[in-house]
Amino acid sequence: MHDRGPFPGGGKKLRRDVRVEDVYSLGKLLGTGGSSSVLLATDRSTGQEWACKIMALPRAGSKLRAERQGRDRVLREISAMLDLEHPCVIGLREYFVQDQKAYLVMELSRGGEMLDAVNDKGHYSEDEARTAFLRVLQGVQYLHSSGVVHRDLKLENLLLARPGDISSVKIADFGGAVKGSPAVLNDIQTMCGSPQYVAPEVLLGRHASSALGSQVSQPYGPGCDVWSCGVVLYMLLSGCPPFWHEDVEQLLAAVQRGKFDFEDPVWRGVSREAKDLISGLLQFDPGQRLSCDEALQHPWLQTSNGTQARGVAEGQLLLRGAATRTEGGERGANIQRALGVMLLAVLCLALYFVVV
């Protein structure tokens, strides 16, 4: 039966005239997610290659709550991507709805996830990290100005145009995104994210039995993305996460405390300016946390050499980071171990499940 919607934007970018296989040759598997798969899609008329994300799309008006929620999640993802067009964000070309599935044809990134690049490299120099992080921050600034909060920024959702080239990074995967007016974006009321990267305000009021996707006790807003950016920069420069514990509940408790440090020997060669920016991004109080606009004006992002930022005296730095080592944390833990914790969280606690 033909799916009559309704669809985001009145059906903008929805192809109703043909089936996906008439336009694209769907090829090899590029990746899989919790409820989706991504295939290589080659335009039959031009030969240009794209990525096609395929997700189940339950029928409209289902009496089953799980099906209604599943449909809403897919349509929210489409809505979030519908009008995005930025060099630091993966774009949606068009999409198809057929056989109770949605086929999202998107820009193809051949370089894989930033996580793989960081695992291979260990950690990056300040110049390398600055170039990549600037793109991430510019992408997040654009999203927020476009009325979109991503809510699940992490190394796995940052894709590279070329293998190993983190300067070609783009933001991807809008499955947890929220789109709306400033009032809506500052009144988000469900938990969403990944354990290593989630902001403490997202976890406010949670209990051990709470899964991400549950209601929060106090609304939060775009600052949750800024916090995740801080975690990304910390990991680019050190190769380890700012919050760590092998037990998921204790990991989340550490995030809720919000205390991190720069005590690992790897930080000895990192400039004060870089640490100061991280501290501003990982400010526990979202009201005191840097905004994207403020972060982009930080001295570390205004120089080609983070150790020689001009016009900033030593006593003028913001330096708001906590100096207490996270309880149970291991500062030398590498990203492979961190990824293991995230996978454990997804499998055991369903932490990636999103309900709005």
C-alpha cells in the first residue's frame, strides 16, 4: 500500500515518481546501525556514488506504540536533515518511501569514522586537532543556527571524506536530533546520547534504572552539543576520554559529577590555551558553558600555533576545568576500551534508544 504520509516539509525531497532501484544501483554494505543499514548507491544515469541509509518505516496510524515511535524517529531524522546544506555537515540529496522502508540518499564519505582515524593515530598534534575541530564546531554552529540540536555528537558520527584525513570531517547521523524553534530547542525533555559524550544536564534526575530516552527532570538545550564537542577535542588531543569507568553506571555517575583533569603525561605537551578551551566546553553548568559562537572566538582557534596565542596574558585565561581525577577513571585508557564501554551500554542498558 502506498504510504501517504504526512512527511516533513510537505514531502520536500521525497521522490514519489519512481522507486529507489530505478534511480540507483544499490551495492555493497557500508555500515550498520541499531536499526538501519547503509549501502553504496550509484546513480544509474551519472555514475555518481552516494550513501543510502535504509530504515524500517512502520505504517502511519499504527495502533502499536512501538511502531508509532519508530515511524516518528525516522521522520524526525528526515526533518532534521531536510534543509541542511553546509560543507561540514552530511547532506540529504533525496529520499524514497516504499515497502514500509525509508531510503535516505546522502553524501558519501569514503574515509570512514573519525574514531578509526584516532585509533590509528593515537592522538593528534594541536595543529591537526585544531583544523578538524574547527570544522566540527562550525558544523555545530550551523546546526544550531538552523534550528537543529544533534544530541549524539561523537567520533563515530564524524565522518571523513578521505581515510585518515581528519581535516575533511563532516557531521553525520541525525537519528537523535531535535528540530524546532529556539523555544523548542531549549525545552528538550528526553535523554539521548552516548555514555562517553552525553552532557550532565541530560542525565539530571536519572536513576540507575533509567535509560536514555526517558524523561528528564529538567529541560535542556543546545549546550548538550557543546559539551560533546569538548569530549571530542579532549580525545583528539589525548587519545583517551575525559570520563572513564569500566562499569557503565559508574561512568554515567562520573559524567554527572562532571569532574575531569589533565594529569595524564600526554597533556604535558599541550598548550594552556587548548586546555582552557576544553575547560570552557566541559563547563558543568550549561549556563556558564561556552556557546559555539564564543568557542569559535577562543584564542586557541584564532592561531596556527596553540602555544603562541597572541593578546592573551597568562592570568586572563578562562581555565574552568576541574582538577580532580574522575573516581574509578583511568586516564591512560585508550579509545578502543572507551568504545567497548559504549557498546556495552547500548547492549545492556539500551542507552541509545530515543523517544521524544
